[in-house]
Amino acid sequence: MDIKVFASKVRQLILQLKELKEKNADLEATIQRLKEENSQTTQSLKALQMEYNSLIMGKVLRITDNDLETSKQRINNMIRTVDRCITILSEK
């Protein structure tokens, strides 16, 4: 193999290496950005789930003049459920 051909191939490999390093850096930056977006999305999801749960509990516990007896029954049912859970946990 001629030295000029060898030197040419080495230069080509060096250029390919440089391109691959740049592409790798771009991909690493994309990965980092996507991780941050994922983290933000996860935090938003948790906040929305908490808000949803609060709204559901508020709806369950909402007491109006027409619903007073129904609301009392719901609260009593929830208390019984919690008591059953405590009993089951105490037995274990």
C-alpha cells in the first residue's frame, strides 16, 4: 500500500471520527433535554393527579341541603371501610 493512500485513509478516518463525536454530542444533548422534559411531565402529572383526587374527595364530601343524609351515609361508609382496613392490618 502506498503511503499517500494510507495517509488519505487516515485523514478520512479522522474526519469520520470528528463527525461521529459531533453526532454523539448532539445525541447526548437530546437525551438530556428529553430527560428534563420527562421529569417536568412527571411532576405535572403528579400535581394533576393530586388535584384530581382533591376534586373527587370534594365532590364526595360536598354537602348540600338536599344531600345531607346521603353525604352522612357516604362518610359513614368511608369510616367503616377505614375501620375494616385498620382491623385487617392489625391482624397481620
